[in-house]
Amino acid sequence: MANTFEIHPYTITFRSTYPKDMPDEAESAAICEAIADGTFPQSEQLLTSELSAETIPLLLERISKTRSEISEEIKATSKDDAGDVDQWIAQAKKVQEDIARCKEESKRIVEEHQHVQALRDEATDYERKVELLEAEIGFTETLRKELDSANAATEALREVEDCLLKGDPCAAAAKIQELDKKTKNTLKSRTSTILRDLRDELRLKARVQLETKLNLQISIHRDQDEACISVRPDELDGSATNSGVLLRALDQLGDSHDSLEPLKDKLKAFVLQPLRQSSRLRMTTYEVGDSSIRIQLGREGSSTETALDFVLAFLKFLQSSVASTIRLAAAKAIMSDLMTLLVNDWLNPGLPTDLTMLDGLDDLQARVIRLLKELESLQWEGQKQLQDWIEDIPRAWLNKRKAATLDAVRKAFVASKGTLRQVERVERQTMPTRTEEHGSEAEGETNDWDVNWDDDNKEKQASKELAEAEEDEDASGWGFDDEDDTESNAKANDEDKDGALTNPDEEDGGDAWGWGDDSPLETKSEPPTKDDHKQPNGAKDTKQEEQEVTLTELYSITDIPDHLVQIIGKDISDAQTILETGHDGLNSSSASRGLLALPTLALAMFRATAPSYYGSSPSLTDIHRYNDSLYIAERLRGMSVDGRMPNVDSDVKAMEKFARLAYSKEMETQRLIVWDLLEGAQGFTSCTQFPYSQEIENAVSAVVDRIRALHITWRPILSTSALMQSIGSLVTMVIGKVIDSIEEMEDISEPESRRLTAFCQQIASLDDLFLSSPPSAEEQKHDPVPMTAVYVTNWLKFQYLINILESSLVDIKYLWTEGELSLEFSADEVVDLIRALFAESAHRRSAIASIKGGRSSR
């Protein structure tokens, strides 16, 4: 069974699909029963039956009939409960009557409440009227009192005004103070405001009159050339209106502090300003009268004695001419600053630094003691400053001498004109000479004057190798190990019987000269082994005799060392004088020790200032600083020998270290320049191919020209030995670089060998820079002695390298087996050079075998 709907525009048709065979009455009864019970039909037959138009009227009729039956049933059921409904209706009517009676009662209560509220409002109104009347009565009473108070205040103000009109501000001040007490608790009314304004106006007028009288009592004025303090004669009269009375009146007005401050400032300026050394106008003279003190002002100023006398006169003037109130206030405000100014601007600068003027110190100290006693008698401030200065005179005097010494060093640099002068360096050394037993010289023994120099050079080379073994990056040229060097130098100087200055050019090791300081490059050099100075076989039949040799060299210094030595000498001389003669105001021993400490400060000042001075000078370099520092160290050592400076070793070491640092700085600069020029050779590779050959030639020429230019520049400045060692250090570096570059070449053709030989010979032409005249007069008749091998440690190795480049295998083999090639080159170095210079052959193998065999046999 199914139900279907058909929807048309204006009609909806419901069709049921109930079975046609179901009776219509049964369907109506079933539907009516479901409607009456409020349930859904459960019969499947009913649900599947078809609802036709004929069934609907029957269904409606059935529903109407069922409705009538239900209505009748309801009526029959409710008929039994009709009595209960009547009783309920009766109770409802009673309730309505009670509600009406309650409404009437409520209306009556509301009317009574409104009547009570009206009575209450009327009572409140009467109460407010009573309060208003009471307030009016109180206001009237207060107004009466206020008017009485205003009347009294007005009378008091009239009296104050009358006092002011009569010129009596003191009485006016007293009345104002009394008026303040009376009106302190008055109401803040408009009348009191007006009275307060009038009172403040009269207070101001009274203050003005009091300050005017105070300024007339103590008058301070200053013009262009003069400053003056004038006090009225009645200032100390207790019955007169003096400054004390005026100040008490101002205190009654509550303005005494504010009124006294300007007066104290004027007094302070009157005393302090003319005494300040920084003032444009200072005190020249002063004049003290009965009631005045007058100062004359000028640009020149006065002496310390005059300043002390003026301060003492000012103290006495305050004590004798000014009332105690102002005197105490002024002393409290002025004395401390005045004594500090006196110490800083007059007493300390007034200390005489020259020993010839020390007698003036006694007079200065006596004046200060007199001033101190005056302060103690008055019990004023400032006593501590003067007492400290008196107790601190020795230290203050030494501080002034220290400042004078340091300033003298500074002035020496400023006054220097950079002119050079030559000085001598004289060294005396005891040199052993070997002779036979019969007094003749041993066979084969040479008496050359430069033998010990060569030995010293060996010691330098050995020292340099030790330094290179201890440090990966050699910084000895910068003076990092100067302490050891200076200690060894000091020991050597102590052993010198003449006490002369050991030549710093021959100090132990290359540290002082910076020979090992080839950074950023590394120089490799083996100390040459020489048999020239070994004892011959007959040495056992010889004996040694000592011979003193004097070496004299000239070098240039500026005028600064002379000034510095003069400054140091003055301090040392004064220390000795004050220790011998003594002085009452100074502790002789402590003053002497303090003066002996000043040379160290002067030398420290020189070392601190010299780098900037020599660095900024267009004509002076670190080489000049090196010479000046060495000359100062030499003079200091001479003072130590003379006994004038017993403890000068540390200062000498510091100056020698400072000199080495200056030298190392200059040498490092020149090494970098020469090294950069030599880098243009690019390891001498492709030396026969253009443009490399031209670059190498330019680099070698530039290096040679640079070294010769330095020789020309340094020759008038450095001593001969220092010049040769400086140039020798640069040449050693260049030769070491050339040797390393050639040894690193794996293949050298014959044209390249000739070209390399030419370059080496061009560098070898620098040997004319190392010609030195013998020191003895007899030997000076001969030609100059070449000293190249002494100052250029790898010179002999370089000469052998030139021989190897232009020699045959036979010659090289002969130099190794019969000559001294093995003293400069190792077998491996010679073998590498042979392999680079000569092609593979039986002769080359034989030569290499001979060289290696010769090494093993040796």
C-alpha cells in the first residue's frame, strides 16, 4: 500500500492505496478510534488501504458521533462534583471582600504617613533657621574680633612706617617682629592678606634701609687700579648703630643670612682675587689705615713676602676694625680658601729651587710661622693648611725641583736647533800577544790590529745562533732580552780597569744591533770557522804578554744630550752641596737622596719625549736618537766612575736599551725597504729571459743603490764600526737571500750561471764600503784594510758561491778537497749546486762521490 500526492497549480490531490476490498465502516471505525486515542493507526491493512472520496463523509459522521459520546460522558462524570465548585465560588467571594477591606486600610495608612512627613519637614525647616541665626551671631563676633585685630595691626603698621620715616630701621624691625608674633594665628581672611602685603612691603623697606646702613658702615669698592675697604669709626662702639646692631635687626626680619652673603662675597673677592696668580690684575702694593685698607692693582703682581705681609695685615684689620659678628662670619667664609690660595699660588711657587737662594727660605718660613701664630691666637680656620706646608717644606721643595728638572728637559727639546757635532768614543782594551820564550813573536803569529775584532764577530755570531735557537721569531733587535745583555755589559765595564765606556758597537751578541732581527725574513748564516787565529804547533813554547790598545772613533750627536747632561749634573752637584753644607729648613740626607733621584726622572722624561721629537723632525732620525742615547749613557757611566752617581747602572742600562730600541726600529725599517726591493728579483728564476731578466737587474741595482745611499747618509752620523756593522747587517741579509734563492734553483744553465755571477758580482761590489784604516799610526801609512768578512758574516760563503757559479767540476772538487770550501758550505749544498749546474755524467757522479766521501773521511 502506498499514498501518493499530485500537485497542480491550484489543487492538491491525495490518493490512498488502501485495498479496495476493505469495507468503508471498518476503515472509519479504525481511523476514528486512532483519533480518539491520540495514536497512530497500527493496522497494516488500514495503512495500505485506499482512502476514497466515498469514505470521507462516513468518516466525518463517525467522528461527530464519537465526539458527542465523549461530551456526554464528560458531563455525566462532572455532575457528581458540582457541590465542591459552589463551595469554591463562596470562598472566592470572601477573599474578594477581604481584599477590598485591605485596600481601604492601606489608603488610611498612607494618608497618616503623609501627614507625619509634613510635620517632620516643618521641624527641619525650623532647625535650619535656628542654625542660621547662630551662625550669624558667630560671624558677627568673629568679624568684631577681626576688625579689632585689623585695627591693632594697622596701628602697629603705622608705627613701623613712622619709624622708617624717622630713619630708624632697627626699631621698625623690632616692631615687625612683634607684629609677626601677634598675627601668626590670625584667620586667612582678605583683611589679613592685605595686612600681610602691607607688612611685607614695610619689611622690604626696613631691609633696604638696614642694608644701606650696613654698606655705609663697611664699604667695599673696586675700580680699575684700586680696591679698598673702609669702616666707619664707630664700628667698634657698642652704643652706636654698628654692623652688629644692623645684623641683629636684619635677623629680626629673617634676612640676616641673605644680607650678609653679599658682604662676605665682597670681602672674599677683595682678598682672594688680587692674590690669584691667574688674575688679570694682581696686587702690587697695599696700604693700611686706621679704619681702611687699600690695594693697588697691576699686571706685574708682587713678591711672596708682600703677599704674606698683606694677609697678616688683613687679619689684624679684621680684628681691630670690624665688629665681632661680621668678623667671625668673614673669617669662617674666607680663611680656609685664603690659606689654600696662599699655599698653592705663593708659598709653593715661592720656594727657591736654586741652592744659592735657599737663604730666602728661612725668611719665608719665618713669615709663615708668624702668620700661623696669628691664626692660632684668633682661633680662626686655615691653620691646618699652613701647618701642613711648614711640615711638608722638604717634600714640596723636592717636588718643585722635580718639576723644574722635567720642565728643563722639555725646554731642551724645544730649544734644540738640530745642529750636529762630532764627539769621540775612546775605548781602551788590553789585548794578549803571544811571544816566544826569547821574546820574539811566535812563528806564524799575526799581530794584525783587527784580530780581536774578528774574534768578537765570532762571539756575536754564536750569540745570534743561540738566540735563534731559543726563539722561533727573533725579536732580540727590539730589546726584549736587554736585561741579560745589559747585565753582561755592566760586568764587562766593571772589569775594565780604566773605567772607560765599552764600545756599544762591540757588545755581546747581535741583539744591540738587531742582526738577528730580520723579520719578516729569516737569515741563515753559519759562523765561519777560521784557523787563522789558532795557536801554532809551537804554542807550548810561547808566553802571553798584555798590550793596551786604544781605539778612538768619531760619531755625531745633537745638542740635546749636552743640555740633558747639564741638567743631570746640576742636580747631582746640588745633592753633594746640600749634603756637605746642610740647611736648617731641609733634611740634608733626604734632600740629597731626592736630588739624586731626579736624574732618573730626567732620563725617563727624555725617553718619553724623544720618540715624538726625533720622529717629527725632518732632519733627525732614530739613528740620531741612537747616538744621543749612547752618548748620554757614556756620560752617565763617566759620572759613575767619578763617584758623582754611585747607583747609575740601572739608568745606564735603560739608556742603552733605549738606544738599541731606536737602532732596531731604524734597522727594521731599512731591512723592510731593502727586502721589498730584493723581492723584485723573484728568486732569480728565468734570469736570462726578458722581461724577467730586466726586473731582476732593476731589483739588484735598486738594492745596491739603496745600501750605498744609506752608507752616504749614515757615514757622517755613525762611528766607523757602527756604520760598518749597520751596513754589514743589511748586506748580510741581502747575501743570505741571494744564496738561498740560488740554492733553491734545481736547474741552472750556462747562460743563467753567467748572469747569476754578474748579479752576485754587482752585489759584491759593496765591499768598498767596508774599508777601514788601522788604528795605529804606523799602520795608517798603508792602504785601508778590507773588513768585509768581519762585518758580513756570510761574505766568504758568498765569494765561494761566485767561484762555484763560474768554475768547472774539477775546480769545485779541488776547492772542496784541498781548499776551504767545506768551511762555508756543507756537502749537501755543494752537491745540490753541482746537480743544478752540470748535466748528468760520469764526471759529475765522480765529483759528487768525492765530495760525499771527503765529508765522511773528515
